[in-house]
Amino acid sequence: MNEFTAWAHHQLTILDVIDMLVVAIVVYFALRLIRGTRAEQMLIGLAVLFVVYKVALAFNLLTVEWIFSQFFSAFIVIFVVLFQNEIRRGLMHVATNPWAPTPHSLEDMVEILIASSQSLVKRKWGGTIVIERETGLKHLLESGVKMQAPLTPDVIQTLFCPYAPMHDGAVLVQNESKGICIVAVRVLLPLAQASNLPGGFGTRHRSAVGVTEESDALVLVISEERGEIHIAQEGMLSPPLKGDALKAELLRHLKNT
């Protein structure tokens, strides 16, 4: 009796249902985590390679079969290397405390972020506002100057004024039970690894995209040259946004936190 026949004669129990349900939930949240990211494209690429491997087996293509068998023999290591950022984010998501204090109102937070960004646009000043979400950004906080200040347009203008001593770098924002706070300024961000950014964007935009490649942070980038506001998330940079479109995108992204 082969394995399929044995499985067919196996009586389904409540433990089997629980087992399949747990696997389905894990797969669902894994796919949700990588949806719209570079990991999704890499997963499709791996699926294509697997199909090619099966075709090589069917047609007895020995050389191709040997090459792919060597590749898949180290699949676990390759998988961890390719999806290290997504695995780290997933583990941090699992470790999130569901009983943590309720953060500040989402609507209020979005309105403050928009007002702060538009205050820089009006003065044609550049700035980068990093909003921490489920993935902790303590390593970024340590690279800048720590502070505790409310996020308001006046504070943002003071920090990103070209003549201010701490206008370089990014501002790190946390949404806590006590309110929306700036916890660090002059923060250094990693540059983007992706090469899909147009050549017209400089270091500010590339660093904004870079931090979202390794975390679930949401970044607002204000360009002093174009007077535009962009949102960076999951390694991607949005088109220029303003008004209702900016508010809708911020609400959509932050609701997934």
C-alpha cells in the first residue's frame, strides 16, 4: 500500500483539521506579508525554476536535472538568504504584544503628518519622516540624536530648516499611547539596494526606500527641489501625492499596522 492509498484510507480526525487549519493560516499570513514586495517576485522566480526542474525530470534532461538537484539540495539556505528581511519582519510581527497600549488616533496621526509635510513644501525645504510600525527601529534611533518632542508642523520646520544644525538625516517618529512623538533626529538611513528608482532621485529618496527594504516602516519624503511628497514602503516609492490622495494612501498603509 503506497502513501497515497494509506492517506486515502486514513480517517479524518479533529487533529487533522486543526493541523490543516494551522498550515493554511501560516501560509495565508506569509503570502500577505510578501504581497506587493520584491519577495513576491522572487517567490514567482523560484516557482518557475521548480517547473523547469520538473520538465527536465519528465524529459530525462540529465545535465539540467543535475544542476537543479544541486540547487534544490541547498534550498533551505537559499530560502533564508533570499527572504531574510521578510522572515525577520514576520518573526517581529508574531512577537507583537496584542495588549500594548492603544496608540494615538489614526486619523489624528495622518492629519499631523500631512500638516507637517505640507509645512516643508510651502517653504521648499526637504525632509524625511520615518514612522516606526511593528518592526522596531532601535538601531536607527542609536545612529541619530535622541529626543522626545511632539510631532507638530512647527517642530518639523525647526528641525528641517536648512540653517538648523540637525537638518541633515531623517526624523524618527513613534505612535505611542502618550501621543505621536519624535524620538530621534539626524538619523542615518541605509541606501536602497533596489535599482528601480529613476535617476532623478537623490540620496534622500534612496535612503527612504532603503529603510523600507529591511523593515515595515512608512516614510514620508519631501523634496525641496520639486516640492513633492512621496511615500516609501516595502522597497517602493510612490508617485507624488497631495491633498486627498496623500491622506488616502497614508490611511491605507497605516491601517495595515
